[in-house]
Amino acid sequence: MTQKKIRVHLFKSTLCPRCRHTEKLLNQIADQRTDLEIYLVDVVRHPLLSLQNRVFMIPTLIMDNNERLSGLFITEKQLRSFLPEST
């Protein structure tokens, strides 16, 4: 049986220190799980994609089911609560 992948898009900017922190936490969690696929979207390089996804604050995480998490400072606890349990 194949494991269902959970796709998470992280909308960020290379100039944003909060985004770097969130990306680091997300990568640490992904290293522990085989079911996560992380896609990084730079809002400066892809402004249209950001607008289409209604991203008005960074960092913002969006899953395929359109659930989203954004905030000035995303904690590890918030991130783990946002991600569904591994199957």
C-alpha cells in the first residue's frame, strides 16, 4: 500500500527572517516524516501565484485541501498542529 503524500506549499521571501525560521521548522518535521512534500514559493519571484492563492502575509502555508496557516511568527507547536497526523 502506498502512503498518501501531504503537499504543503510555503509562501515565503528570501528577505524574510520569519520565513527562514518557518522553513527550518518545516524541514525538521519533514525529515522525520516520509509523507510530506514541501514546495517553496517565493512571493517576489511568483507574485501572480501568490495573488491567485490569496497570500497576503508571509510566511503562509497552504495544503492541497486549501487549509492554511499564516502568522507573524509560526511556532513549532502551531506547525505540528496544522499538519495532519502521519498515516
